[in-house]
Amino acid sequence: MIGAADPLIRIDSVSVAYQVPGGRVRALSDVSLDVHRGEWLTVIGHNGSGKSTLAKLFNGLVIPGRGTVTVDGLSTADDEQRKHIRQIVGMVFQDPDNQLVATVVEEDVAFGPENLGLPRAEIARRVDDAMRRLEIEDLRLRAPHQLSGGQKMRVAIAGVLAMQPAVLVLDESTAMLDPSGRAEVLRAAQALHRDGVTIVAITHFMTEVTFADRVIVLADGEVALAGDPRALFARPERLRELELDVPQVTEIAARLRARGMDVGLVPLTVAELADAFVRMPR
Amino acid sequence: MTEHVIEVRDLWHWYLRGTPLESVALRGASFTLAAGEIVGIMGHTGSGKSTLVQHFNGLLRPHQGSVRVFGTDLGDRRADPRSLRRRVGLVFQFPEQQLFDPTVGDDIAFGPRKLGCDRAEVRRRVTDAMTAVGLPFETFKDRYTFGLSGGEMRKVAVAGVLALEPEVLVLDEPTAGLDPRARRDLLTVLRTLHDERGTALVFVSHNMDEVAELVTRVDVLADGRTVLSGPVRDVFREGDRLRELGLGVPAATELAGALRDRGLDLRGDVLTIDDAVEAMWTSSSSPAA
Amino acid sequence: MDEFELSRSVTIGQFIPGTSVVHRLDPRAKLIGFVVIIAGVITASSYLGNAVAFGAVVLLVVLSGIPLRYLFGGIRPILPILVVYTVFNFLFLGNYDPTGSPVVFRTPVSLGPWEFAFTVTDNSIRQTVQGIFRIFDLILLSSLLTVTTPITALAKGIESLLAPFRRVKVPGHEIAMMLAIAYRFVPTVAEELERLMKAQASRGADFGRPGRLQFVQRTRQLVPVTVPLFVSAFRRAEDLILAMESRCYVGGAGRSAVDLGPLGRADWAALAVAAAFTLALWRTPFPW
């Protein structure tokens, strides 16, 4: 066990390479980063930046060829500790369908706790609690194919939550959803974050960066930028170089600044820019 | 009056009709498309958008109401939709899931071959389609389909439909799941297709910003009915109505609304980033409201 | 009916909620009862015995409140095979009659170099008729099982019954899990199949009914649909593995046991009736 102030997850000088027909592909090169207890960390990058490989490091689905990944002091390379690590770090994936295994919602949420061998009464308690927090109680007896994308994703999150993890990793969990589904998932993640769950969100949607405490930008298997969202958005040209989008409001503010009209801050939301603009001295 | 290429009037369609699980997908939807237009169809999930567009190439037949495509009445049992599928190309959501041939060139050639084109014609169409989507023929024609990136596979799927040389291209959420670069790329491809070949485009989309950028007209569906229809600026002016329907407006439009709420007098409709920058720039040079 | 609506066919055999006595039985009782009754049905070798067995199965269906016609719908897909099977049995079984029963008719046939005979004996007629009854019984009973028991209960029942065999390496949990996952994905894959067919039809693919059995051609025609389905199935499997491992799945070892509770009075009664029925069928010397 580590001290409360130490990083919960530590990725130390990690490199991962894959063998493909024709040679080796470097997915990650000498990447280091920490995840602190209770924070919301967003990892962003274009397709091929290595972010999907990075996501799988957090719970030991991928073991690095070089470097170490430690969760609460435990190494993911240690076979004995892996089950325990996966209870601390829960993960939700991109495809809403391909992570639901049971025939009804209630059963799927119970899947994780059952794997931990918990007594039935405890499982029932955790399932009820998780379903309540994800607002899916009315979907209890529905079959997965009857649910919308956002609902399926919330069921998946509930299934992970029932294992009472300290960290929730969202591996591009909004990529295949429509805007309302995306909003459902982000709302749920925010609620969990308020309750103290550490969130690690991997995404390519720049608009989701606004929820983060800290952002890390990956490009070509390396950490290209790190900082808080506002610091990142202050450099839209650099973001475009890294093939990332800039939220509309940030772009608008940047263009106004280029014309000599400075609103005085890097806006993250519509409200921020509107307020700043009207407050500007003429 | 221009002859409409697609004309849908009071269209009704049920799923699993006649079974205990029957449900109504469309309740009197309407739609028109003139040659060379770019139109957007918006609506929350379950509003009937996909059901509507599947009538355009005869995959679905109207249960009630009328659907005329290139003059053919699809309500007529004798009408053969297969000839329509050449003129109205339909690209489904996540179209890369339909790729089946291990060689890129052969997968794209499927459509032309089914049309009965000879070898030279097939080759010409495949080359054309691949050039149009930005996958050079020589480099990509022999590549292993399933080894390409997501964005490339999507382009192959779109090329497969383009090889039919349709006059109308219907795309269901064409940029869903793509990262920013691939998204920009695909939208440029589509716009060029329209500009250079006069292909009419129908976008079914949730992405307000994309819709605002590309289309000239928008139809909004809700609960199987067409509830809003008109030029894109007119439709996006109905911000409250759109929000009620579970849709949004482009970020720039939202910003304009927020500024007006704070007493600023902004001229004109704001749909795109450029609109917003211009409006904000000119508003600051005039006396504050 | 719309050309591409597959969801219709997928509903055959799916659970229909109800409050009948059959619905309310414990899944373990139903599974064991099913096996016991089938054993009885198979051992009945007289015409009367077959009729009694069939009558009992029909009675069971009536008791469940499910319309008989609906369950018979499950026979429709295999009707062609059934007809072929019956005709072949009728014509050829007599050639292999070990009981030496009286021959009803015999017609030697020669087709080129081959010589054989259509032979019908008393016993072969009996076997053929029995075959039909047994198939009907089997289909009705298994449909009844899946229609009155939600798949979760069935999977739990199977896992619970197989649990004691874990010590002899029978992977009861894994079997139940495989069944449940397969079942869960049926509607999802059906939707995917429908979308695929529509997408390929939009490119000019033709899935029209060729009418006759041009098997090879039909298979080739379906390649634009079968290949993507396979590719997608593999991707699903890979994704599922990652998701399941992330939730600490390591197979049946260490998992919470299935807890269905003790069997109730109705369950024991049902089992007793099933056992008595099968015993009676077996022992009664039916005259015909």
C-alpha cells in the first residue's frame, strides 16, 4: 500500500511494441505518467497515437516490454496481483455491445462481483447500488439489444462500479455513441468523480477535455503535451499540428485575438466566452 | 418548378407489422430532394431518420403514403428497386463493417461487377471512385482490406458505393467514430464530390456543426414525423424548438444566442465559426446596446 | 412482408411470460423432468404407447397456456427435412429389419449398376411412424422448455445441476456461460445481419430467392454477408475477452455459486409425475 499523497497509478518509462507482418510497430516509446487519487485525467490523441495501448496498461491487459506499471504499489507484470489490480482499476470499452455478456441487465451488473466470489447478499446490495447511481434501475430486466447505446454504456459502467474500483478508465467510451448517449456517459462519469472515483478518460473529442483536471496529449507513441485544459487550448496551432480539434469557442476566441481583439482568457465553454466578450472594454 | 428527384409525401411505415411486437416508425413523414442539392436530415435516435432514407433506394417500401424516386413510384408492387440502387447510393453508418473482399480493389469492384460492367469499365469506375475518396488506385488497389486504418476502411466502403456512379448519395452519420483528421478529410471528399460532379448529397447527421457547414436545407424528424423543414439558417434559428427535440444547434449559433441574451446586438444568422467571428468583430465597432 | 425483416424469425422459441404451473417450476426440475420424459418417449415402442406419450406432451403444452399452434410453428423450418427423412425411412427401413416381421410389399429396383429394393415391413412402418412422433415430441418439449423458462433461469439451472460434476472436470459454469452469451448475441447478430444485407443490396447484391437448390451458387451469393459477419464475430470475441478479463473473469473457479434455493413441493411433485409417467410407459404392455 502506498501513501495517500503518492500517485495511485505510476507508468514509468514504458515502451510497447507489436510484431506485425513486415516488422515491429512501436505503439509507445518511453512514456511516463502518473495518475493521482481523485483526479480526472484525460488522455487525448489522434488514431495511431498509442492511446488505446496506453489504456490497456492501466489494468494489465497489456504488459510493457520495457518499463513498469504500478497500481497502488502493485506491478501489473505480477501474475498473482493481476486480479486484485483489476478490482482497483475498472475499465469500460468503446463498443457498447461487446462488453455486455449477460442476457438481462441485472445479471450483467452482477457479473463482476460474482467473479470476485462474493456472497449473494453482498452481490445484490452492490448491484442495486450501482444501478441506482447510474440511473438504470428501470432497465433491470431488459435485454441488452433493447437498450440504446448510452444505456448500454451505463450498464457497462454499473457493472464495473459494482466491483467498487478506485479508478474508472473510459477507453473511448463515447466514440460510438450519439450526442445524447455521449452526454449520458459524461454525466455519469462526472457524478462518479464527485463521489471520489478517479477518472481516466481516453478520447479524441476535444470537447470532453473541459471536464478534466489534467490533460495528456499523445502523438506517435510519445507524450507530446501535458497540462491543464486551459493551458492546452491556449495553443491551438500546436493542437492542430498534433491533428487534434479545437473546440469552437476556443477557435473563435483565438481568431478574434489574431485580429487584435483579446477577450482576456482562454474560454472552454460558450458561457465563458460570452461573459468575457461582453465584459471587454471598448 | 424543378422536377424533384426524390419526393416523399405523408409516408407511414411500421416495423414487424402484423406481429405482437409491431411499432410505428414513420407517421406521415415528408421529404423532397432536387438534383444537385445538399440536404441534411436531423432527429434524435428513434425519430425514423434511418427508416426514411431506406425508402430512397427501395430497401423499404411505403406502407402508406407515397415515395417517388426518379419518377418511379415505389408504392407500386411491380416497381423494381434494383435499378434505383444504381442512381441512389446509400452509405450506412459504420460502412466499413460491410467490407468483405480481402483486396481493396476487388471489394470496390463488387458494385460495378454486379451492374454487369465489362473489365475495362469496372477498372475505370474503381479508379475513379478511389481517386475521389483520396485512396490512390495503384497504391491501394492490392492492399489487404482488413489491414487498413479505420478512416481508410471507411473510404473504401464509400468508394464501393461511388463506383456505382449514383446521382444521389445518401450518407447515414458518415463521420461517426472518426477522429478529427479523418472527419475533416471525409467531409472534404464529399463536398468535392458535390462541387465537381453535381452529385446530390443527403446527410443524416447528429453533428450540428457539420450540418451547418455543408447543407443548404434541413429536415428535422421527430417521432416519425417531419417537424421542421427549410433553409439551414431558418431551421437553426429555432434554437429552443431544437433543444426541446433533443437536438442542439451549432456551437457558434449557441454562442450568438448567449451573446444576445447578454444584451449584445449581433447582426444576421450565425452558423459557423466564421459567422461568429465576423458578427462579434462588427458588433464591437458599433456602440454597445 | 418486407424483404429484409429478420427479426420476425428470431422470435421463435423465445421466452413468453406466463403464470402457468409449468412456468413456475424450478428450472432444475424442468431440465430433469425434460430428460426423464424424453427417455419415456423414446422407449415407447407401440402405437398406443406413442399416442399416449404424444397425448401427454400435448397435455403439458395445454397446461402451460402456450398456444399449441405457436409451438408447432417451430416444426415448419425443418418440415422439408422431415418429409425427406420419413419417405426414405418408409421405403428403405424394411431392408434392415432384424425382427423378421411380415413384409407388406417389396419392389426391387435397378438403376444402372445399382440394385436395391424398396421394402416395407410391419416393423418398418411402426419405426417410421414412431420416428415422426418422437421428433414432434422432442420439438414440442424443447420449445416448451425455452418458451416457459427465461434463459437466465435455464443457464442457472444447468450450471447448478452440473456443479457437483466439477470434481470430475466437467466445466459446468463455462457451458452455462457459453449458452448465455450465445443467446444474448442472437438478436444483436440478427440486427447486424439485416443491416449487412441491406448495405450489400444497396451495392447491387442480389439475395433474391433462386427457387431451387442451387446450393453452391447461393453460398457464393451470401459471401458479402457471411464474411463481414465472421469478421465481426471475431472482433466481438476479442472485445469480450478483454471486457471479461477486466472484470476479473477467470472461468468458473472462485466464482460465487449459483443459488437457486431448495426445490419446492410443486417441483418434487412434477418430478415424481414425470418419473411415474416414464416408468408406466416403459412397463405397460400395450396391446398394439
